[in-house]
Amino acid sequence: VGKNLHDHVLSPVIFEATENEIPASAVLPAEVHVFTKSTPGKSVPDTQPLYFSIPMYNEDMEGPANAFTLMGGLVRPASRGELTLTGPEDDDPIALDLGALSVQADVDALIASVKESREVGRQEALAEWGPVEIYPGPEISDDDLEDYVRRTVITYHHQVGTCKMGIDALSVVSPRNLRVYGLNGLRVADASIMPLVPSGNTNAPTIMIAERAAQFILDEVN
């Protein structure tokens, strides 16, 4: 329990609009995302950059309000972290180490997505806003992005994996009924049982897990 922690991760590319005001959305800031491959040889897309009509500054960033964000995004991470207890009491804090970007291939893929996001921000279709890159900033070349990506990496909040479903030594719950191995009367039915994070968002898969768990319980009752 607690092993195999992983998540989708992001790194922001932010442009100031220097010539026109970016139209405000009546509901939520416009979000567009696309699945792409960090290298042409990938069998499936491993990146999912997100595009917002507002600036999405990290906590240690600052800048103008009239700006837009193109988030580089990694959705098939190889890095793994761990969640552990620090003591036996209920109020003892949890130690959380996501291990983000601990595998170099993840760094390379996120850099590729940031490069792609920079390229999108410089397209002629956006020229009417007079975009000027403020993060990473024109002083950072595409060849020098690793430090920026490592400093700015943030979470999608799609954490999974710490109660892995499966049959190997790392598995916590059975794929047949979601029961915890070695315990009676306990199941887990949430995103923590996913052995591998899906390439897309985790909301719908988690609902499906809950529906399957409900059916397992009903089948046993009936």
C-alpha cells in the first residue's frame, strides 16, 4: 500500500497579450487540449497540452492579467512515487513523494510538450493579441528547457496507483472483486486501484470503478 504513486504533470508556457484584450468567457476560461506524441516513434500519444484563455501562474510566478497559457502536459509517466505513514496515530501526517520527473524519459517528453506549446503560441492565428512569451521567456532556448521544466512542474491532480489492482507482488486489491488481499470485508473502489493512469482524465474511469464495485457487492449479496 502506498507504492506505485503517479500522476499526470504540467509545465506552463504563458504569453502576455500586448495588443488586444483577450475576450472573457461567460462561464469558464476557454480550455482546449490535444493528445500528441513527444516523438514520432511513439505508438500512442504520451502528451496532452492544455490551452487556457487566462494566465495560469504557478505560486512563485507573477505577471499581467491579460495573458493566456499553453500548458505542456505529460500523460503517460514512467516515474513512480510513494505515500507512507509517519506514525501510528490518526492525526500523524502522511509523507507524500510523487517522484515526478525522476525518470529522464518523462523530462524529455514534458520538454517536447513545452516546445510544442511555445510553437503554438507563436502562430499567426494568435497574432492579433500581440503575444509576448513571459514564461519560460525568450531568454530560455528550446535547448535549455530542462531546468525550467523541473522547476515549474505541477500536478494535473490525477493521482493514482497506491492500492494497485492486479495479481503481482505490488498489487493491493484483486481484479476479480476489488477486495484487499489478506483482509476480510474490505474493498477499495477509487482511482488508487488503477495500476496505470489512463491517458485522459481520471473522473470517468473512477466512476466506472465505483459502478463495478457496486455490482460486485450486489452479486455477492444476491
